Amino acid sequence: MAVGKNKRLGKKGKGAKKKLVDPFAKKEWYDIKAPVMFAQRQVGKTVVNRTQGTKIASDALKGRVFEVNLADLQKDEARSFRKVRLIAEDIQANKVLTNFHGMDLTTDKFRSLVRKWQTLIEAHVDVKTTDGYFLRMFAIAFTKRRPNQLKKTSYAQTSQVRAIRRKMMDIMSREATTVDLKDLVNKFIPESIGTQIEKECQGIYPLQNVFVRKVKLIKSPKFDPARLLELHGETTNTAAVAPAPAATTEDTGKKV
């Protein structure tokens, strides 16, 4: 074929070029608000498509789970080994109101605890708080050397492991079933349950590095907007409006 004879080879399609649109032009930014249990209430921002037709932005946001480091929530670098999950439950203006959804240890922290010459003891229990939340709590503990111990290893006997595990489950159940979710989270933050386990198991075998390793939210009660607002330190204006007094004949005038 002679060069330059086929004129159609150099032609593009007849359609006009598709206009490139920035995908973020159709999106909105919302502020993520943590509950009052945490020192830092402003967690961050999240993005969602704007409301278009039947697709409502607030519906797309509800149910989103945000993973935040406890060090950021408490403004304390010493708590950087703990991850907290918050779930979006309601939207107010440009704010996403969240609630506690779970907790976990970071991988590097968990791996740094596992060592040779000691016994690892784990326990888990399902609990129900006074306000109707079902949680599954996982605890972890390690045996430690006794004072003036000469032996290299610190292994606990099977009977001692069973006794410690039973004690761990009892303490977790006792601490969780007598309070609501807000007070329970306030126990998780300073690691008070782990300290209690270590103290009460001292007579069975000395323990170290005792933590509530993980908390999973299994089931939550029916959504209550008033309770969520209370959890965020806000109150609804529930004052009933007094009914207007009935009009008298003096006000309306007699009919003639």
C-alpha cells in the first residue's frame, strides 16, 4: 500500500473528548466526633458523596467504622499500643456522632509480649452491660519469675492455669455486667481490669503484662438518639410546649 493514500488511518473518532471531572467535586467532608469518654473529641474527617436523588449522604455514613489510636484520643503517647474502633451512629449537620465499637492491641505490642520460659494464659467471656450492649472480652496474661527465683523457667501448672483462667473470666464478668458501656470504656482506658486480674491472681501464680487484649461488640440495643446525644455531652430540648389557653367570648366577641 502506498504511503499516505489511506486517509482514514490518521483520523480519530467523531465523538468529542470526554470532559474530565474531579471525583471530589461531588463529595462532602464531615467531622468525626468521639464520645465524651475520650479527651480528644475531634477525631478526623471523612468523605462521602453528596445527596443525589434517592441516595442520601447520611445513610451512606451510618455504620462506618473508624479505627483510631488511643494515644491520639487521650493525647498520651504511652497508650499508642491500643487501637479503638468507633462506629458512626448519627449525623448532625456536618458532624458524625460515633459510639464505641471495639478495641484491640497493636500487632507489634502483642508480639513483644510473647517470650520464652513463661506461660501464656488467655481467657474470653461474653458479657452484657446494664444498658443492653453484648460484648466479647478477651484477656491475656503471662507468668513471671518469683522474687529470688533461681530456676530459669516460670511455667505454671495446668491446675494453676485453669484457676487463673477462671478468675480472669469472673473478674471480667463482674466488672462489665454491673456498669453501662460508658463506664466500661472508662475502665478500659486506664487498664484497670488488667490490674485487678494481676492483683487477685497473685496468690495462685505471679503474673505480668495482664491486658484486656481485645473487645468485640456483638450486639447493640435499639438506636436511641437521646442516649447518643447524652454520650456526646449534648441534650435535646424535650421541654413540652404548654398548650395555649382556650379563647373566651371576651376575646373573640359575642355573635349577634
